[in-house]
Amino acid sequence: MAENYCAICGQYVDKTLDQYDPMSAQVDHIIPISKGGHPSDIANLQLTHRVCNLKKSDKLYMDKKNLAEENKKENALRWSQNWIDYRCV
């Protein structure tokens, strides 16, 4: 059933998890309110994991491919070097 899967990552969402769990269920605005999306239009809402919704933030993605590409870039940067040793001179 599609209603039990995250609209961003496509993985199963356990709706019984505590609201502060990163994998808990949240409702995301497909078109963010800050970008003109309606705050309570059912067609503008989708089920997501809390962590996926936080990553998406107020970005506007017209399709999941763009979001997947953005996540790849973010993960590549995060692990590209040891940031603890990074110092500005």
C-alpha cells in the first residue's frame, strides 16, 4: 500500500514510532508554503519520514529524481574529507 511509504525516499514508514524518532511519520507539503503551496490542501500533502522532511526543508522538487540527485551530492560532500581536521587559515 502506497500510503505507508515515504514519498521522498520510498521506504516504509512506521507510524507507531515516537514523534522524535528520525524515522517517524510526518506530513510534508509537496510545494512548500514559503513557495506558494497551500497549507491544508490534501493534494499538497504527502507522508514522509521526519529525517527526509527535514532534509527536504523548503526546497521545491518537481520530481523524485532531482531529490535523489541532491541527496547523492549531500552525502558525497559529507564524506569527501575528514571535516574534523579542516581548519581555516
